[in-house]
Amino acid sequence: MQQVLSNRVEALSESETLKMARMARELRAQGHDVISLSLGEPDFDTPTHITEAAYQALKDGYTKYTPVSGLPELTKAISEKFKRDNNLEYRPEQIVVSNGAKQTVYNLCQALLNPGDEAILFAPYWVSYLEIVKMAEATPVCVYAGVDQDFKPSPEQLEKAITPKTKFVIFSSPCNPTGTVFTRDELQAYADVIAKHDNVLIISDEIYEYINFTHEHVSIGSFPNVKDRTITINGFAKGFAMTGWRLGYMGAPKFIADACSKIQGQVTSGASSFGQKAGAVALMSDLTPTDNMREAFRERRDIVLNMLEEIPGIKTNLPDGAFYIFPDISAFFGKSDGITTIKDADDFCDYVMTNAHVALVSGAAFGDPNCFRLSYAASEALLREAVRRMKDVLARLK
Ligand code: PMP
Ligand code: GLU
């Protein structure tokens, strides 16, 4: 048979986060005691009042197609949430609800990028940004900052990366994979750079907004000089432990929201009707369950960080949000246990997986081959056991 698959899919990488989660599942099915710290998924259940709202919606007959951009009561709730929490002004008609924030990123790239356009990614970046930009036949341009810079590129680095081909700058804060949270001043400095370039948009992914240990989440779209060119992405997966519900959203300039809705209307239509009803309840209710999850994550972060700091060669920063730690492990490169030599972060993660049965994700997938990502969205007992096992097997590397 001739080549059947498209060049597009041949060029696409499998999502590394999902791949590591799959490998961990497969090893476990073979009887290995694998601890998976690979996937960015809260281990908590969705709060009961939200699942109850979905049951109620089903009982009330919310079983039909919804408008492509979302149920009016949800787009209204999102518009109010943006104002209440973020000082953002997006009217309900500027909002598009999608099947997860991942689809929001996809819609945006399809709506905004022509072949040859450039999209600036702060690196380390979330793994799917790069592939989704490439699927739109555009060129990803990475602005990199490592652990010594707290994973925060300088405004000068950003300025240098902007060219006449730049369409947008995309980043997440709190950041996946580093946990870094940008402060108001840092965001203002980026905004000031971007505001000088008339055609450059900002895509601010704020899906980890509620998992922020600094207690100040700032939305770059609230700054007057970039307000009209900022697209703000958010979702339910992380803050409300709703990964499986597939519900995300964005606020955007109206013509961009319309364009994304047109794309979504040909690809998936609106998100699930009863899920949207529950989403509206999530946004409008008391956030105590979310606050409790955030506090649990903060405690786990401290436990894991303290344990990692006792392992010679592992260099960490203090991640202020999300549920990831992204240590630099370049000190291990060139070391060997007599059987395996660690050349890079991929080898490091393979070594830990094979010998300690702990699943991590190599930083290479996120644009930093010196690091690995550990998701601490797991119980304290599992986290302690995982780091203990890592410590043992890493001590064998000389
Ligand atoms: N953005 C970031 C930064 C993420 O980590 C993720 C992964 N959950 C998404 C978007 C996609 O989220 P969703 O599950 O809503 O598609
Ligand atoms: N975003 C999460 C992660 O980074 C979930 C997996 C995915 O969607 O890629 O692990």
C-alpha cells in the first residue's frame, strides 16, 4: 500500500504526557508496582455539588445540542467570573466554551495561524502548544528560561524574538510544566513589550489559576495597554478536578471568538450540555472545595521539594503554583550504574521508570532537555514512596 497517512500526522508527536501515563498503565497491567507522577490530573474527585448539578441537568432534560459557543447561562457565568476574579471584560458573546482547554488552543491556532506565521512560546512550554502550532503549519519560536531564571524569560528576550511574522505569544501562569507564577510587574513588563507591536496577540492560559500558592493571580488581559489583544484561556479540569468532563473556555476579541466558534461548529459543535450546566454551577458556587485542594497541593509540594533537595544533583526552584516540580538534573548526565549511562533527560526518566518504577515526564517534551516534570497530584504516601525509590536508584549512578 502507498503511504496512507497524511504528512501532517506523520510529523505529529504523540503527547508525551499521555504517552508516559499510558506506559505506566501498561507496566502496571504486567504486574509492576508503578507509581505514576506523569499526568497532570488532580487525584481528587469532582466536588459533589458539581456532579449533583450534572445529574439534575440530565433529569431536567439537558440532553440536546447546545449553541456552539456554549449555553447562554454558562457564557454569562464565565463573563461574570472573568470580571469578579480577573478584572477582565469579556461580554458573553466574546466567550467560547470548548471540549477542554486543549480544544480552545487548537481552535485558536487554526483560526489565527497561516503557514509561515510565527508563534512565540515561553519555554518550558506545555507540551501540546508546540504540536498544535505545528499542525497549523506555523513556526514555533521558543523564548527559553531555565531553572536559574526561575523559568521566567526576560522582557528583552521576548523583544528579540518578535518579528514581522509573529502572530501571538502564548504562555501559562501558573505554568505547566514549571509551576512558575508570573507577578504583576513581570506580566506588565511583557505587556509593555508586546504593546509596541501592533499585530501581536497574547494568549494567556490561566487553567491553573486556582492552584496558586502566592494568593495573587494576575491576568495580563486586565492591563489597559493589551486588553484588546489578549485572549484568556481557562477551564474546569484543574481547579475543579474535572479533567474527564472535557470543559474549557476562552474570552477573546469578538471576531476571534466568532472565528473559533466557526471552526468548532464544523468539528465538534458545543461541549456536552449537562456538563455545561454543571460548569455554570461550579463557577457560581463557593470555592471552599477548590481552596482545600489547593492547600493539599501546597503541602505535597513542600514534602516533595524537601525530599528532592536531599538528593545530590537535583536542582529545583520554588514552584508557586500548579502541581508540578521541574527539577534540573543535568548533573547526572554522563553518569552510569555500570549498565546504563544517562545522556539526557529522556535517559534519566527511562532509568527511573525501569529501576524505580516511577513514571515522570522528560523535560525534552516541554522544551527543556535538562529537566524532568514530576506531577505531585498524588497521595502523600505515594509521593514519599516515589521519591524514596528515586533516591535509592539515583545513588547507584556514579
Ligand atoms: N493548558 C494547560 C497549561 C494544561 O496543562 C492543560 C492540561 N490539562 C490544558 C491546557 C488542557 O486542559 P483540558 O483538560 O481542559 O483540555
Ligand atoms: N495537561 C495535563 C498534563 O500536562 C494532562 C495531559 C494532557 O492533556 O496532555 O499532564
